[in-house]
Amino acid sequence: MKILVLNCGSSSVKYKLIDTAGDVTMAEGGVEKIGLDDGFLKFKRNDGSKEILNLGNTDHKGAVSAILNLLTDAKEGCIASFAEIDAVGHRVVHGGEKFNKSVLITSEVIDKVKECYDIAPLHNPANITGIEAISALMPDVPQVAVFDTAFHQTMPAKSYLYALPYKYYKEDGVRRYGFHGTSHRYVSARVCEFLGVDIEKQRIITCHVGNGGSITAVKYGKSIDTSMGLTPTEGLMMGTRVGDIDPGAITFLMGKHNLSAADIQRIINKESGVAGVSEISSDMREIEAAVNAGNERAILALEMYEQRILKYVGAYAAEMGGVDIIVFTGGVGENQTGVRENVCKPLAFMGVEIDAALNAGIRGKEAVISTPSSRVTVCVIPTDEEKMIAQDTEKIVKGEAL
């Protein structure tokens, strides 16, 4: 089955065309700068080379149309017509409490996703725009929604509730939802396949760390706690997001500097984290270069970034009564060897032993980086959310159980 996977953001559309029969990525790329005069489509050829097509000012429908036209282009395309696309799988960021698994998209599903607009104002409207674009261009193709929040719907109330007056949960849905669920689900299942163990017998901590980041406690195949909350701002220190913070600090700053709610949203989402502390960059590669050059603020930012990861790993190990597997994934988790080593070293007290030499050589590929004597197996597993979305889409279209 040929499945087009779409990830529609507020100003971008990423895509992959996957042939599930042979687990082959036929095409991939994305449109960026939607709504601006210099919008473009970047795609990868089969030989690995990359090409950019200027689109000018386009909307999401125009972006999806450009992607479909490229896929069927006589020179650059890989299919003869739209009819070869059997289904479209969409990443949808927020499903609230309405969805605990991927679903076939219907008008009722669209309405429920729209009901989550107020808790995901930057993401869900863009996701719906992508769905509507496909409906307009390919009205007969089945579409499936795969939710970032669905995997975390197994969390118990003690994990997802905030200690606010209960009415705010009951009336407004204020609770921890968690994100990166598709990634956490994929890597927790994949690491067990990779190691040849039964996921229903494993206590796993999945560390999806990058410019955005979250950590999940996966006990016997189910998410029981996760670091992100009502929004993707809570939890770890991220590239530009603040992560955990005393809410009193926010109200203090609002009063002292006459900041509005919009001002605070901008500060905690776009001006904080690694970029805010270092005042250099949100890119960890640039931070590492600055660290190597002796920049004190870069050193501080990196130490803070690593300490937050360590804190959550330790907490989740305690919450699960131990841990069998720790998984690193995401842009930093897969490639920043120093971060992995610095997080794992202090965990020696609970039996974590990392092979420093082996770890130093692992970037972007599946590997065990712990020693044979380590009581906890530490792995690197590159995430593949698109593959997970394609798998769910195929099963749902075929009427199979997830």
C-alpha cells in the first residue's frame, strides 16, 4: 500500500510517500515558509541529492498541491498519478481526551479535533488545514489521523492531573496530555524488537530529546507518565522552550514588567531554553562548539539541559520501581554523544554502565551503548514517526485492529 504521510505545521508541510509492502520511502521533503513570498519546496532525490523549488506565496492547499504535482512529475516524480496513493496519514498534535488511538477521519472526527483548538492553537488548525487540502484535491482517498497525545492516554489520573481546583480539569480539560506520543510508542516497541525482549515485561524510559524534547515512562508497553503537559512547554529544557518553571516566577515577571499573556507565551516558547540561557543559539551543535571554545554561558546551558534529562530519568526509574531499558532518540538523543554520556554517568548508582568508546561512535543508528555488565540496557534508536503513521494508516484502512 502506498501511503502519503503529512505533517502540517503553521508554516510548513513535511511529507513522506511510503510503500508499506516493502517498507520503502519512495519520496520525502517539505514545503516551508507558507504564507510568505519566498516559500519553497525542498525534496530529496533517490540518489540522496536535494533540490529546492521556489513556490512564492502559497497557502496549505497550494503546498499540498505542489507536493502532489511533484510526486507525479514526469522527471522528478515516483508515481504516475494521484490514484496510486492508497491513503493519507496525518500527524495531528492534540486529540485531548477524545482519542486514545489513531482513527479514520470523518466529519465527526474533524469536529472533535477542532474542539481542541483552544489547547493547541498553533498546531491543530494547521493539521485540519492539511486534511481539508487533501479532501479538496483527492476527495475519494481515505485519510487517517494519528495523534501525538494518544499514546499517553494510558496515564493514571495521579500522573495526568495538576493540583489545581478540580473544576478546571472537569470544565476546561486542564491536565497533562503529553506529546511526541507517536515517537515514544515507536521507539519503545522498536527497542524491544531490536533486543529480542517482550515489551510487556519491560520498564522503559524513552528520551526523545532535541530542539523539542520529552521523556516518557513506559511500563509493560503503556505510558504511565510523561514530561510534557497541557502544552509542549512543560518538562525538559528545550531549544527555545522554558520547560518546568515555578508559576509564581511567571506572575512575578508579568507584574514587574507589565507583560501580557501573549508576551509570556512568546517568552516561554520562543525566547527561553538553551537559546535564552546561552544567548547564542537553540542549535545544540552550535552550543557544543561554543562549549569547546570555553564559552561559560554555553557550558551553563548545556549543563542545565543535561541535568533536566537526568532528573526525569531518575524520577521515572523510581516511579516504575526500576528500569530495564533507557532509549535515546530525537535529534540530540541520536547524535549528541556527549549528552548521552553525561546523562548516563551519574546513573551508575542504579547499575547503568555506558561504554564511552562505543557511545562516541554512534550517531543516527540503532545500537546498544551500555556495557555487557550494565544492569540497565542503554540504546540509541532513531525515531521514525512517519513509519508509525503509515503502519497505523494501513491497518485502519484495511479494517485491522491497532
